[in-house]
Amino acid sequence: LKNAPPVLVIEGMITNTSPARVLISKSVAFSADNVFPPVTDALVTITDGGGNVYPLLQTSPGTYVNNNLLGIPGTTYRLQVIENGTTYTATSTMPLQVNLDSLLVSNIVFAGKIIPIVQPKYTDPANVANYYWFIQYINGIENQRIFVWDDNLTNGGISTRPLIEPDSTINPGDTIMVEMRCIDKPIYQYVRGLQDLQNNAATPANPTSNISGGVLGYFSAHTRQRKSVIIPQ
């Protein structure tokens, strides 16, 4: 991979349970330490479906927040970032929330060893395309494995699709928290691209961002809910 010149990295999200937050940094050379220098001079706003404009204020270097802006499912939001005279924009529509009913735990044999797996249980709505992104925490530490899928296999039915990780570090007694995000299609395509890279299923390349202007990153309006389970001994 060639060392490319630094480009802007924008990671923005608005959810129905937490304040709107946008992280802005600059990419670094492929051979450099993976520390992205923050961008501290950006002007950041999010506009809701009614045309109301919410400024995001910098709370720490490169982190821009509006504590009064909670997302509403079914609403389309527009992000605007102005940095060094250039304007970058993105839109994302927050889907209606699909409720996470529970977390099931089962054991599977993988590569000759028994590993516990967690299965989010939910009922997928029929006749509408749904996209899901799951974040798993093991004893409070975020698992970097990407779990994202559509509803092609479960449309209108109950899903208990497991969060399988070949090199799982889950053990009996661990507390597992799962965050379920209902995301729109452009974000699904972006995260799926990251997942393909993680699984070595794609030629190394940055996934297509939904933000204009040739930047890296994404802007996602999604619902967010969490449940926890303790792995039985």
C-alpha cells in the first residue's frame, strides 16, 4: 500500500439514545503509528428534517458534540462540516427501531474447541429492508470484530443469528454486552466493506463513504439499544 497524503477522516453519528457526536481527524501514512491527529478548527452542524440547524461544539480536540440533539427514528439528518474552506456533507435516515428482545447463549465446536457464542434475538419486520450492525463488549471492552448483516435470510421472521468469531476470547463467567444498531443502506454498505477487509474478503481499499468531498469515514443516523448477558459456567 502506498503512503497517500493525509485526508480528512469524519466519523459522525446521531442516535435515539445518545447526543450527536462527530470525530474529525487526519489520516496518517500507512507505515505510520495509527494515531490520527485531531482537526480542531472545523465548523460542524446537523440539520434535521424540519430544517432546524444544530451546531456541534468541540468538547475535546477533534470531538464535536451537541448534547441537546437526540435522533428520531424515521427522520433524515444532514451533516455539514466546513474545514479549511472546504464543505463536506452527508445525509442519513434513521430507520425505525427493531426491538432487541434478548441475548441467547449457546456453545459451538469451532476448530476443535468449544466456544460460547451470543445470539441476539429479535423479530425482523416484514416487507421492508432492514440492516443491522452489532457491537459486542466483553467485560466492558469493545470487541473489534465487525458484525453487520441485512435481513435477506430473516425477513419477517425471528432472528437468532449468532455473533461468531473464529478467534473468540469469550469464556464462562464473562459479561457480554451487545449494542444493536438499526442502520440505513448506505451505512450498511460502508460497514460491510470494512467487514470484508477485516475478513480478507476484499482487495485492500477504503470503503465508499457516504460523505461528499473525498474524505474517509461515515455519517450514520441509527437507533441504538443494549442488553447484557453473563456466560454460564
